[in-house]
Amino acid sequence: MPLLISGYKITMACSSLDSARDWFSKAVANAIEVIGKKSDGELHQSLPDGPVMGGAPRFAVVGAIADHTAHHRGALTVYSRLLGKVPKMPYADM
């Protein structure tokens, strides 16, 4: 649990869009590194029983995180437009 609390504090410390993007880029790079070190067997193990993805193979979390991130990007786009700003296309530079 301390990792989540620490991550929360770091996220809340972002005071600009640039610092938030930097934090997000580092988090994605870390996730790629961690997942890349896992064996196929580890990635195919089932997640513990529970209300969120319980019993699904561990690799399914990657797609779920991508969907969740897209949801938040969409919400931020709506908020930006409500403030009269025109946000960049989120996937234009990929």
C-alpha cells in the first residue's frame, strides 16, 4: 500500500501539464520494464478472485489500463473544451 500512497503524493505534486506528462511517461516506461521482465507463465497466471478482473489472466490488465487511460483522456478533453480550450489530438503523435 505505501507504493500507492507514494504514487498519489507524486501525482498530486504535478503542478503543470508538462510535469504531469513527464510523470506519466516515466510511469509507462516503468510498467514496460516490469512487464518485460515477466515470463509468459507469470503473465498467464490468474489474478486473485475479486470484484475487479478476478480470475482473469494477469496480461489482461494491460488492455484494461489502456482502456482506463483512454477514458480519462476523453474526460480531460471534455473539461478542456468546457474551458474554451482546444486540446491536441491525444494520439496524433504516436
